[in-house]
Amino acid sequence: MQSRRKPVSSGPSPLRAATSLARLWQSQDKRQNAYELLASVYEWFTEGFDTADLKEAKGLLDVLI
């Protein structure tokens, strides 16, 4: 009998979590940390740049520069 893998949770995506934490850090004047975190997750993506999540992340990155 083969074991079955548990389905991936439908919880928040790493991009959404990083965007949320980056916004928190921005409000705490930790802009460099916020940028580094969000940029490291944003660079995983090679497509889908027209989606709301990626547009939001890009907008925040532009503000944090």
C-alpha cells in the first residue's frame, strides 16, 4: 500500500506572508529588512506578474527602495 501525501494547506502563500511582514517592518522603520525579505520571495517568480499578489508586492518593493 502506497502512502499518500497530505494535500498542501490553503493557508496564506509565502508571497502574501512576506508582503504582510514587509508592511509591518516598513511601519517599524525597518525598510531594509522589509525590502530584503520581500525581494527574496518575489524573485522566485518567473510568471504571473499580472496577478494582484505580485502587483502588490512589486508596488511595495518600489516604495521600499
